[in-house]
Amino acid sequence: MAASEEEAPIRIRKYANRRLYNTATSSYVTLADLAQLVRDGVEFTVEDAKSGEDLTRATLTQIIVDEEQSGANLLPVSLLRQIISMYRDNAGWMLPAYLEQSMEWFTANHDAMRREVERAYGAGTAFGSLDDLGKRNLALFEQAMRLWNPFAAAAPEPKETASDAGGELQAMRSEIARMQERLDALAGKGGD
């Protein structure tokens, strides 16, 4: 088999009864199966069995909806609202490229970022710091979008969640403990 044939995406056919058929394995698959293919890095396309229409984007979106409904909640409501508003915005053409570049950067750098955050702040704060990075990235995106559409209403400031407050509280406690250790060390030196 030629290299280009090996790299061709798997064809998934969607029938009128909403069943999905993997032409590579000659078997029916579910959205969960397709989600696993994505996680495994397997390229596929989804097409309507009757018309041949490309349904890949709609199918991937449905996988995201299913994941969000299962409690994964990777997409903040404010981001979803921003994306929806872009469908009728003149600057919407920039969003796909921006999101694609942001995800490529995040994917390429997320392991290194996690190691650096854990090294600098300890393992317990890595996820909070990555969450903060995501919030800053979203804020920068919103600011850039306002440049193209100055009449768009500014998104409300995100409310602090209990996990955010807990992380900040833990960071403050750690800082107080370090300061107390320094004071104790200074007091010990002064008493000599």
C-alpha cells in the first residue's frame, strides 16, 4: 500500500437512521467510538450515505456536545457565547484561524508548561495556573475582537468559583507559611 493511501482518512458513512458505519472496519460505530479515534489521532471524515455531503464538522461538534453534557465542561459559557456571537459578526472569519493556532500552541507547549508550573509552584497549583492562563488567553481574544467590533458589549467579568478561591486560599497559606519560616529564621539569627 502506498504511503498516501495509508494516510487517507477513514470514511464514516452516516445513514438516515443516524447510524454511523466505519468503512475501514466494516462495522457500525458510535459517537464514543469516533471520540476515541480522535484521541488516538486517527483522521476520519463523516459523509451522508445518500447525498455524500460532508458531515464531519457537525459530527465532531456533536461529540463535543456529548462530552460537555457528561460533565467534562472544558468550554466556559463565556467562550461559547463569544463563539455564537461570531457567527453573525464581520470579524468571525478570524475565529477559526485564531482557535486553530491557539490549540496548536497549547498542544505543543502544554506538557512543558505543566512541568514549569509544577516546578515553580508545586504540583498542587498546576491546574489552577493553567486555568488562569486559559482565562488570560480568552481575555486577550475578547480584547482583540472588540478592536474589530468596538460596539460589541464587553463580556461580564467571570465570577470567582469555589475552586478558584480554594486555590488562592491555599497559595496564600503557603506564602504565609514561607514568610513565617523566614521570620523564625531571622529571629533565630538575631538571638545568637
